[in-house]
Amino acid sequence: MKVVSNKNLNTKYFLLTLQPPDNMPVILPGQFAQVEIKDAKNTFLRRPLSVHDVDYKNNTIKLLVQIIGEGTKKLSEIKEGDSLNLVYPLGNSFSTSGADNVLLVGGGCGIAPLLYLARLLFEKNIKVTTLIGGSSESDILEADEYRKYGDVLITTLDASIGEKGLVTQHSVFNSDKFPYTAIYTCGPEPMMKALARIAKEMNIRCEVSLENMMACGIGACLCCVVDTNEGNKCTCTKGPVFNYKELKGWS
Amino acid sequence: MKVVSNKNLNTKYFLLTLQPPDNMPVILPGQFAQVEIKDAKNTFLRRPLSVHDVDYKNNTIKLLVQIIGEGTKKLSEIKEGDSLNLVYPLGNSFSTSGADNVLLVGGGCGIAPLLYLARLLFEKNIKVTTLIGGSSESDILEADEYRKYGDVLITTLDASIGEKGLVTQHSVFNSDKFPYTAIYTCGPEPMMKALARIAKEMNIRCEVSLENMMACGIGACLCCVVDTNEGNKCTCTKGPVFNYKELKGWS
Amino acid sequence: MELKNMPDLCVKIGGLVLKNPVMTASGTFGYGEEFADFFDISTLGGIIVKGTTGSKREGNAYPRMAETPSGMLNAVGLQNKGVDNFISDIYPRIKDINTNMIVNVSGSTIDEYIMVASKLNELDKIPAIELNISCPNVKEGGMAFGTSCPSAIAVTEAIRKVYHKTLIVKLSPNVTNIAEMAKAVEGAGADSVSLINTLLGMAIDIERQKPLLSTITGGLSGPAVKPVALRMVWQVAKAVKIPVIGLGGIMNAADAIEFMLAGATAIQVGTANFIDPAVCPKIIDGINDYLIRHRNNNVNEIIGKI
Amino acid sequence: MELKNMPDLCVKIGGLVLKNPVMTASGTFGYGEEFADFFDISTLGGIIVKGTTGSKREGNAYPRMAETPSGMLNAVGLQNKGVDNFISDIYPRIKDINTNMIVNVSGSTIDEYIMVASKLNELDKIPAIELNISCPNVKEGGMAFGTSCPSAIAVTEAIRKVYHKTLIVKLSPNVTNIAEMAKAVEGAGADSVSLINTLLGMAIDIERQKPLLSTITGGLSGPAVKPVALRMVWQVAKAVKIPVIGLGGIMNAADAIEFMLAGATAIQVGTANFIDPAVCPKIIDGINDYLIRHRNNNVNEIIGKI
Ligand SMILES: Cc1cc2nc3c(=O)[nH]c(=O)nc-3n(C[C@H](O)[C@H](O)[C@H](O)COP(=O)(O)OP(=O)(O)OC[C@H]3O[C@@H](n4cnc5c(N)ncnc54)[C@H](O)[C@@H]3O)c2cc1C
Ligand SMILES: Cc1cc2nc3c(=O)[nH]c(=O)nc-3n(C[C@H](O)[C@H](O)[C@H](O)COP(=O)(O)OP(=O)(O)OC[C@H]3O[C@@H](n4cnc5c(N)ncnc54)[C@H](O)[C@@H]3O)c2cc1C
Ligand SMILES: Cc1cc2nc3c(=O)[nH]c(=O)nc-3n(C[C@H](O)[C@H](O)[C@H](O)COP(=O)(O)O)c2cc1C
Ligand SMILES: Cc1cc2nc3c(=O)[nH]c(=O)nc-3n(C[C@H](O)[C@H](O)[C@H](O)COP(=O)(O)O)c2cc1C
Ligand code: FES
Ligand code: FES
């Protein structure tokens, strides 16, 4: 794929816009790509990254990436015009049917797979609210993008923006009338587990996107399994999105 | 070291100009550097490269490099302003004393260590002639640089420039009065061996610069040995320059 | 190039005829189907499907994978649905893939191996099995069979009695003397040996002060192991008369050719499939180009040539 | 950070006191002098000098080195001038380096080992030897001693009789059961074991169709071997009571800490010295920083902590 642009959001996050040579296949919200990392001494495997947004008109996709280790660091240095090898689209997707008033919750870079979802829900006339959490203002990414599709709520640990605390401490969860009928979330596992508990209490749907370690990304190696009610399932093919009820130890 | 410039001479060769942060140490002609190769998937060890030229005034050194495999390819992509880690200067040197009319013979990139030598000889008022050989015109590098210090003779296999044939087939070796009292050479081993045979016949001095495979470059690993009359010697510390008479199987 | 000049890539392993020496390694290529989107898998010399055991296994707990310099550790632990499920559900789906579909067989006891092999013996479209006596990731059995000659002989002999098609035995590299192991299973009736399975390794998360794998140790694969694999293939090829199948860290045609020069009749591609799901056809093409460049009409001419 | 908060890096190996756990591996650090331009080598916990034999050895023919993915193969073959030359020429030069100067001892016969060890026993400033029973690069002896328990016991017992200071035995990774080997040499009187020596490997130049090393096979070192080395150190540390010295692919402080968490009391840095001749002080600093970050006052607190 051709790198159309690589925009540094701040020192920790960057946004890649990529264009395949051919027409984009149909991509579902929550799907991901396995991205090759070139020229890195110690990064041997591809890196799984969610599709952040899709633009069929311009035939581009976006990836929103946090710099974690060598692989994502190398990726952050890629330049406009360079090429990048992706295996995509992979995995299942969030379900957009049946919901009417949805809360999307992203922890840090966990918002990555939610933007495309927000847009599709919005286009289906489903009410979308996005709750974004982070340590500090610099972890709150793309809030304006999400505002295009609905309200945006924010929490930060240091209260530099939004309410102070974890996403699960946001006042929306304490209000008498919690209006949402489904939660879709991606982020650190403890955060998603806490949301799953809330969803259970409220008896609403909750879909979580897991970030298990992957080797192949296509169901061939069985490295990325998660323990479910039906035994070990591959996160890369049966996920990354799961209803929390399927997952052992989540409810 | 800071990369002052990286000039592509043609698709196969490039010339790096580097500037250390501190004052350059004294460098002798024939010495080399162990150059770190960053961001290469399969290049693990440093790469030995000769010091091509030294400019004490501007505090820079030059490396003339042929693209061979991944390491030199990566190096060719380095940009002005980038930094490069060198361990240098390493090895012994050509001897500049005792000679009066010297023939330098470089095969392709084998001319790399000879430019600095040519200049030092020239500054000592020793007559220098440089014979450069290659497959084709594109392998004949920096002839104009060498012309600053004396005559330049050229051979190419395809006769695209200079005389046709190998360096050892140059007419200078057939002339009745071969005027040189010493040959200094670097290039493919068969070429250097042929020159050593000529030197032996003519009973003149011949110093050769070897390009043995190196790991450490500082005499610690004993990987780079050459078989000499006094047993195995490290090319990196006792060489890379040897009088051919020291080397077993060379005379 | 005219077609009549195309080198012959065909090799033979026991009763198998491979259209080319490139197979895929067990546990890295699923049942083949996973890769059908990426290339025509029937162009392969053979496909070794996932390790199959007597009954369903859940495998080890997550995390099962860690990246290492030029390699990876895995601790999958033979997750599979068991031989009966293979026969009823998977076999019908894959049996008509037009290449050698070979089943990798594992077990905790000799009886389990026998049970699986006997059932597979009945499947028309499975022309061979690969006996995995070298899995480092299960507590009982697995590697234990492959690290002592007597037990390797015992399991090979037992299978030879019940399995009448081509029997490949996959050796563990975690041994002092690989040539001795190969000779032992040759004597016990193996038609071929394949090597190497993974090297037993380990990695630690120093911040959490915990092993990166749930099982602490796991199997190392990828380019890091290639020098060891190549050495073992060379030692084994000199020691036995049966054909040797080489694998371990093969990423491209050059690597595959190294193994063949060292004495491998065929090769398997494992971890490389994760980096580039379409790597196998490139390897086949690369071998073809190499033979043309070296003026070989037949791939068999380069086997063991060093 | 106030000075009183600096962690104590001191560790003990037999009778040795190391100011920190970082040593350099034999054959990769010359006699230390080669690195004196790059850093103050007396800051090291110890220096294991080149393999020393009974008489002068020329080593193997060139080529002796090949690069591999994240590693290298070497086939130096114990080139050295012999123990007498060591005593007369080298010892006087290095004896006053203010760290533990340890000699790596090799031989083709038990008698040769005994001869070298007895002579080194007389050198005041050599507080320990490392018995190399694991060199894969010499035909006679070397690795052969390190790949069977009885011969490892025989050579260790023989040396224990004549060598009265700290005796480290360096194990070969080319074995089925490393813990068993370690227990064997522990029983035979070793004060410590170090591991791993190189893994036996091979590489081929496919265009010339020749091995890249003059000896065909050679010893693999560097990051590629780290997962295997770490696993073996972990297995051995659980099996023996004597201190374990871990090495194999250590490139930085994080790698060193992995080995210590797995149970190594000290570590050695080998191939990494070739990539960065000043890597050792960085590793020492990195361990120090790690201890501070993890609020450890003493490096011994992290040994075997996983
Ligand atoms: C389906 C999926 C979708 C993802 N989408 C995104 C995304 O859109 N944006 C984004 O920034 N990140 C995403 N991640 C996480 C991303 O893959 C890791 O941050 C990345 O692989 C780290 O690589 P590295 O080389 O920079 O770090 P490394 O140095 O390799 O690893 C540093 C640490 O990162 C973690 N890590 C490494 N690999 C993975 C992995 N495969 N999954 C999770 N954690 C890992 C480990 O804890 C590791 O210790 C996703 C992961 C998955 C599985
Ligand atoms: C003292 C010395 C001085 C040198 N000076 C120069 C110079 O000024 N300019 C220049 O272009 N080249 C020089 N060389 C050769 C240069 O080091 C190699 O071309 C380079 O290391 C190849 O690296 P690579 O990663 O590009 O190729 P690789 O892919 O590593 O190797 C390709 C082939 O290059 C050869 N090669 C690899 N490493 C070495 C090595 N250490 N020595 C010799 N051949 C090797 C091998 O035959 C190998 O098969 C010198 C070598 C030595 C030992
Ligand atoms: C994720 C994974 C799963 C594996 N599963 C099996 C298996 O079930 N049976 C088997 O014999 N080998 C298994 N192997 C070993 C491979 O078949 C192969 O022997 C090994 O990976 C070395 O080859 P490579 O370096 O090309 O991957 C597995 C390897 C990996 C990486
Ligand atoms: C060039 C070279 C020479 C070596 N020589 C010796 C030796 O003489 N004696 C010995 O016990 N080990 C020797 N070794 C092995 C190392 O000491 C060490 O065990 C091995 O390289 C693994 O560590 P590393 O990966 O950090 O290099 C040598 C290794 C290399 C690379
Ligand atoms: S990553 Fe290989 S099966 Fe999921
Ligand atoms: S390259 Fe290490 S001694 Fe010469």
C-alpha cells in the first residue's frame, strides 16, 4: 500500500493514511490488518493494527497507532510515498444491528477501531456517544472526529481534560438513567473487564475488542487464543471482537 | 559521526563524507573503520570499510563503498545529517617510506584505500601512478581525484574506457622499462595475487590490502586470520596491508 | 526460456511423488485452507496439516507466543479436535486439494499414536503421515519420545506395523546426537525423516518478572534456528539412506537451497508463512530460477551437492 | 539518587567476589587489553581470557566466520600460543588488571587439561579457571568431553585434584539433558557452571555450493541463541546448588537481567563485544538502573526471581 500521509498526533501517537493499488475490499468495523515492519533489527513478525477508518471514495484506510516498542516506532518513521505491506482485512467485526443508543468506550489507542464503527452506526441513524479515557490530555485522540457522529465524553487521570479518573468512573455511569443499550469497547483489559461488569449489572450488550499477541493473524498458528465458553478460540479469526459473555472469567 | 554527504557515484557505488564530533585522530593510509549498520533485518555485524580520504582541516573522512549485500545497501540509503557509528581507525597501513616511483592498482572498489595513500605519497614527492580496473566504465571510480596526484591508467573488460582486459594485462606491464619500484594494491584476491607474481618477477616491493571476513575488527575474535610465514595472523590488526612475501601461497 | 528447458522439480519421498520439494510445516499452515486466499495451494509439493491426537485437546493457556531475535517461541501445545473430528469434519473438506495432504500425528502414549495412525491409514487421500515425536510443548509424551533412541524406536516400530503408507518421522533437535536418532528410526521402519522441530527455548518479561509463555518454555522457530537445523540435516543426510526433509528457519529460496545442498530431498516452510502468507510459491519459483542459472535440469542434481 | 541508595552489585562465585555480575566471555574479549581503548576494563566483574591449551595451536583455516540471522558462526578452533607462552608473555601484562582475570582452559586429552590447570594453579593473580569442555570447533576433545556425563565427570574430577582455586565448568548446549550434565560436574567438584557455549551450526554459500566455514560446521552465538541459552540456564539453576553463570546472546542490560531472573548469579557478554566494544559498562549501568527502578538494594535479590 502507498503511504498517503503519516501525521504525528503527538509524541506518542500517529495516524497513517494508506492507499492500496487496487480497489479496497469490503471492510467491517473492528477488523484489523497485519502490517509488515521493514528494516527493524528485532521486529520479526507483523504487527496487528485495527482499521481506524475507511474511505471508499478515495480508496484509503487509516491506522491510528501508539508507539509502544520497536515495531510501532519504525512504523512512525514511515514517510509519504513509501510503501507498506498489509494483510487485511482480518477478523470479525462489531455488530451494528440491534443497537439503538450506543456507548463507545476507548482507552487511549483503544479508540482506534471505534471511529469507523461510529460512522457506520451514525449512518444507520443509531445514536452514538463516545467516551474516551487516558492518563492525560495527550492520550485523548481524535475527539473532534468522534464529535461528527455524536457526543464525546472524556476522562483523564490527571483531569487535564474532561472528568478526572478512569473511564468507568465517568459520571455517565452514575446517572440514574443510563441511556445506552450497548457498549462497544477497546482498550486495556482491566478497563474492558470493568465495563463488562457494568454491562452485566445493567443487563445490556457489551462487545470488547481484544489485543492478544498474534503471530499469523489468519488462524493458522493458534497462538492468539482466548478462553471462551466453547474452549480456546483464535482472537484473529473468531475475534478480535467478542461479546463479553462468551469469554471465560469476564462475567 | 555526522553524515556530511552521501553521493551516489552510480547505481553500484557511493561516497560518504563523515564528520566526527571530536577532532579526528591520526589516520594512516590503508586503515579502516568498522561501521555499524542500523535498521537492517539480517545485518548483525559491523562492516569493515577502508578510509578513502582524510581531511583534517574540515575534520572529515570519506568512505567509498560498493553496494554488495544488505549492509552496504542500507548504508547507501543514509542521508545527510544522519549519524553513523564507526570504530576507527583500525589496522596497520601501507608503508610510505622507501618508495620512489609507485604504482597503485585498484580493482573496482579496491581503489578505496588508495586515494589517501596517493595524496600522502604525492605530498612526500613520491611519483604516483594509479591503475584502475573494472568490468566496465561504471566501475572506474574517482579517476579525476587520482589525477590530482599523478597519472591514471585504466583497463576495462569491455573496453568501454581505457585498455581492454584485466589490470594485469595493461600495456604498462609489457613495456621494456617498467618504471615502478613498488606496487600497492587492493581488489579481488586473484588480481592481487597476479600482481604479486609480477612484483616477484620484477623483484619489486608489493603491498596488498586484504578484505578478509571480520567480526570484531580489533583483534579479539581471531576470525579474520590469514596464513603467513609466521602462522595465522589477524588481518584486522596485523593487516589489512601485508607485503605479499609474508603471505603463504602468494609467492 | 522455452518450456522444454524448464527444470524438473519433482522429488520422491518413500511412496510419495512431490511436484516440487516445497512443503508446509505442521502447525504453521493450518489445514491449508487458511492460505487459499493467498495462492493456489495445490501448487505445493505437500501440505503437512496440524498435529492431530487421539482426542480433542485444548492446548496450553494463553500467552502462547513470544517474539525473539529473528525467531519466535510458541507453546500451542497441540490444540486440535482429535482424529475422529479430523476424519469426519476436516478430511472431507481438504481431501481433494491436489497435492500431498500429510497428517502430523502426536500422542501421549504409544497406544494413542497407534490409534491415530491406524485410523489415518484408512483415508484414501492421505498418502503419508508425519510422526511428531518432538513436540516440546506438551507435558506427557511428545518430545520425550524423540529424545531417546529406545523410545523413538518403540513408537516408530509400533506405527510401522499399523501404518502401511509413507511414514515420515519428525525428529527433535533437542538431542546430543541427531544422526543416531535418525539411524534409529530408519532402522525401525521410517520411510523418511523430517527435521528439525523447534528448539526448546524461553523468554522472560523483565518488568513483570514472569516468563512470556504460560508454559515457561516453548519451541523456538524461525531464521534464528536455521544454522542449527542446517547442520543437523547435513549430519543426518550423511548418516541415513532414507530421504531427509529439511526445515527450520527457511524464509526464501536461498535458504531452501542451502538445505537441499546439505542433503535434504524436500523442505518445509514454517514460520515464514506468518510473515508472508504467499511465500511458498516464491520459494518454488526461486528454486526453479536457481536451477536454470546453475544449468541443472533436475532438482535432484543439487541434493547433497556440497 | 543519593549514593547510599545505590544498589549493591556484588556477587560471589565459589571463592570469587565479583564487583558486579558482568563478565566477558572467552574468545570474544581477547586478553582484555584489546578493549582498554574503549572503556576501563577494571570496572568489569571479571574477564575470561582466550581458550588456552597445553601447546601452541594455529586454529582452523580461514574462513572462520559467517554471519547468520541475529548471530554468527565461528570456527576459530582454539588458536592460542599455549599455556607456557601465556605464563611468560601474557600473564605479566594482564595480572594487575584490577578485576578477576579468569583463564578458559581447553585440551584434547585429560592429561592436557591437567597440565594446563596445574600450571595456572601457580599463578597468584588468576583466581579461577573456566574449564571449556564444550568447544565445538576442534576435532579431538573439546565438545566431546562436554556431551557425555562420564567424560565430563572424568575431566572435572581430574582437574579438581590439581586445581585448588575456583573451578568453573563451561557446559555445551549441544546435549539432550543440560541439567544432568550440570549435576554431573557439580558432583565432580565444580564450584560453578557457565553456560552456554556455542550451538553447533552451519551455513552454505549457495552460489559456490560450498560451506561458508573451512570446517563445515561451527559455533553459533549471538542473540539468535538467547532463548535456548536462557532456557538451559533456568533448567540448570533449578537443578544445582552451585552458582550458575549465564551467557548466550546477551546484547544489553535487559538480556542480562533475563538471565539473572532465570537463576544466573553472574553473566558473560560475548558476541555483543564485537558490535559495540563498549557494551559492558552500559550493561552494568543498565542493571544498576533496573535495580533502582525495582527498588532492589542488592542484585542478589533478583537472581532466580521468576
Ligand atoms: C487485533 C489487534 C488490533 C490492534 N490495533 C491497534 C491499533 O489500532 N493501534 C495500536 O496502536 N495498537 C493496536 N494493537 C496493539 C499493537 O499490535 C501493539 O501495540 C504492537 O504490536 C506493539 O508492537 P511494537 O513492536 O511496537 O512493540 P513490542 O516491542 O513488540 O512490544 C511491546 C509490548 O507491546 C505489547 N504487544 C506486542 N505485540 C502485541 C500484540 N500483537 N498485541 C497486543 N500487544 C502487543 C506487548 O505487551 C509487548 O511487551 C492491536 C493489537 C491487536 C491484536
Ligand atoms: C579491511 C577491509 C576494508 C574494506 N574496505 C572496503 C571499502 O572501502 N569499500 C567497499 O566497498 N568495501 C570494502 N570492504 C569490503 C566490505 O566490507 C564488504 O563488501 C561488505 O562487508 C559487504 O557487506 P554487505 O552486507 O553489503 O554484504 P553481505 O550480504 O554481508 O555479503 C555479501 C558478500 O560480501 C562479502 N563480504 C561480506 N563481508 C565481508 C567482509 N567483511 N570482507 C570482505 N567481504 C565481505 C562476502 O563475500 C559476502 O558473501 C572492505 C573489507 C575489509 C575487510
Ligand atoms: C505455532 C507453531 C505450531 C507448531 N505446531 C507443530 C505441530 O503441531 N506439530 C509439529 O510437528 N510441529 C509443529 N511446529 C513446528 C514446525 O512444524 C517446524 O518444525 C518448526 O517451526 C521449525 O520450522 P520453521 O523455523 O520454518 O518454523 C509448530 C511450529 C510453530 C511455530
Ligand atoms: C569468535 C568466538 C570465539 C570463541 N572462543 C571460545 C573459547 O576459546 N573458549 C570458550 O569456552 N568459548 C569460546 N567462545 C564461546 C563464547 O565464549 C560464548 O560461550 C558464546 O559465544 C555464546 O555467548 P554470546 O552469544 O554472548 O557470544 C567463542 C565465541 C566466539 C564468537
Ligand atoms: S495469530 Fe495465528 S491463529 Fe491467531
Ligand atoms: S576481526 Fe576479530 S580478530 Fe580480526
